[in-house]
Amino acid sequence: MRRVLFLFSKKCRHLFEILDSREERKSAVFISQIPVKEWYDLFKDCTYADACLDRVICEAYRLEFKGESIRN
């Protein structure tokens, strides 16, 4: 079972402010072990989830690696 940090309103707002200030001006890199299709569920506020993910996924280049973990 994986432990997940949920994004509550204050953290959602901070993330949105960062993404919004960088939109179309600067790059951002996101690295996650959680599949993109599950990112929406990390947000406890649907409005921020829509706004943040729209800014992250809209013009993103995605690299997804599949396979067994080499950490074991």
C-alpha cells in the first residue's frame, strides 16, 4: 500500500499560484511515481485540481517508463 500526500486547500492554492505565475513563461518539471490518471484524486478541492492539472498537462511532454522497479 502506498502512502499518498493529499493536497488540501492551502497547498492547492500555493501550487496553483506557482503554476499560474510560470504559465507560458517558464518551464516546470514534474516527476512522480503516481500515474498521471491518478493525479486528480490527490486534490481535495476539485476547482484547484482542474486549474492546476490544466496548466500542467495541457502542453506537456510526457515520458512514461514501465517496468519493474530497480530498487528491490
